[in-house]
Amino acid sequence: MRPKGSLQDTQAFLPLVVLGVLAGIDATFPPQTLVSSSYGVAALVACAITTVRVTAVFAAASSTLAAMSGIWNDNFGSVGWWIHTLMTVGIGALAVLLAQIRIRREQDLQHMTTIAVAAQRAVLRVIPSSVGTLSVATRYVSATKEALVGGDLYEVVQTPDGVRVIVGDVRGKGLDAVQMAATVLAAFRRAAVLEVSLSAMATDLDNVVTAVAGDEDFVTAVLAEFHDDHTVTLVNCGHHPPLLLSNGDTGRLVDTGDPQPPLGLGPHPEPVTCHLPEGSRMLFYTDGLIEARNRQGAFFPLVDSATTLGAGSLDDALDGLLDDVVQHSADEMDDDMALVLAERRPG
């Protein structure tokens, strides 16, 4: 990371070059070129890229050079000299004012960005690496630049009935999708400790989404409940099935029962329970992963990444998976991506 002082020096270099070039031209070319009236350009350049104090320095230097140019142009004290000098002083004062306005707006923007980051962190909290009998790693990749989260969601909660997980995808993008994701996560955190079954949780979440969604809004989601007897129960509401990686297995998509509509469209899913041997891993994901396309239009082959997901730590596995996706899609991500990789811990 470049030191702050070095960055400021680099920013001040450009207006200094502009001022030096103008002074050289003014001293070399005939007086008729009237370069002295252009000294204020250096202050204008400074106001766009550097601090108010540095801008003021260049404004003063520009005004001084404009005044001194009357000596080598042999027009000191003339009407033209006064006009050029006063113009440069005025431009310098304007540059200082513009620098103050820019700095103030940048500070306001930084403040708003800090608030936005805090709000986005509240939507997707940091998941501990160990929850109950599970080791967990998560990743979120937003397709929107400078955004931490979008319409995808995940959460992991330890309850008396087991470790409960949700991974979902809100239809649409933008702030409305983020707001819906926050609503669903808040409802899940409440239902996870109150409802006795995943089916009841799905019904509760469906009621919440129906109450706040528009006519064409919905949320796909898969719910999971990990038990101490090495089993996991799944409820799928219009979402992609998780990928199971057992010891020595090449990876397979878990059968989550008959297809159901998403939350907000009245799903009635039946729970499906499968065995999860010790050391097994299960990947939950959103469609940003499997719908990533390469230049030929081919989708990302998730099952082929089982070797990557089964190697190393959970964090290393997800990092390797994201590297595979980036290489496959040539850095062109069109959709958000939420990933949760869970592993049954020994003992």
C-alpha cells in the first residue's frame, strides 16, 4: 500500500509540471503569446487532485509568476499586465474555493460509504468458523462494483434442534433486493430458534416474503438442519440443491425432493434427510456460481470442481473455487454469488 505522503507528493507533481511548463514557455516565447494569463491553470489542476493547502500554494505561486512575468515581458505596470495578474489571482482564489467544495463532498461521500458498509455488514454478519458440530466457511461476491452485498443471502444459526442454515437468492437487484434479503435474514434468525421444524420455518418465511413482496417478487432458498447423529435435513424452496462431497466421492447434487415454488409463491416442501459422514463437506450456493458462463456460453461445471472443494481447509477450498469461476468466466461476473461450505467436524 502506498504511503499517504508519497501519494500526496505524486498528486502535487502534475500541477507543478504544468506551472513549470507555462513559466518556461512564457520566458522563452515572445510577449505576444500572453502565456502569463494561463498561470492559473496550475491552480485549477491542483484543486481537482490535491488538498486545499496545496492548491493555495499553487494559487500563490501562479499569481507571483504572473506578476513577475511583466519583468521579462517588459510590460510591468501596464494595463495588460494588471489584467493578466488579476485574472490569475481570481482563478487561484476560485481554485481554492473549488478545492474546499471537493474535499467537503469527498468527506461526505466517505461518511456515507462508511454507513453503507456498516449496513451491509449488518445484513450479512460474519459467520464463525465453527458452529456446533460444523466447521463453516462463507464467501460473498457482489456483481455490483463497490458493493459488499446484493440480493443473495446466507446465515448459520446454532439451535437446540441442530445447526440451521439458509442460503437464498432474491429476485432482482439493487437496493430493493438488499432490503428483501435483510427482511428474510431477520425472519430466519427469529424462526430458527422458535420453529420446531424446517417445514414450519419455510411456511413462516413464505408468509414474511408474501407480506412485503411485490406481485412479481420472490426468494429462492434452501434450508438445512445439521444433527448430531451425522444426518442433515433439507427443505428446498425453488433453489439449487447443495453439493455433497463425501470421503473418496467425486461429488453429487443432493436430492431435495419434489420441486417447490420459491418463498412468496406458497411452497409446501417436504423435508428430506440424508446421511453426512464425518469429514464430509456440503456446499450451498446461489445461481451466480452455476450460471457463470465462459466466452462460448457454457455454464460453470460445478460437479467438476469437487476436487477443488475437497482439498485443504474450507477457506482454501472456497478460494480455489472462486479462482476456477474467475478463470471460467474471464472475470465477467453478471450475478451475485453466495457460498457456504460446511464440514462435519471430527467428534
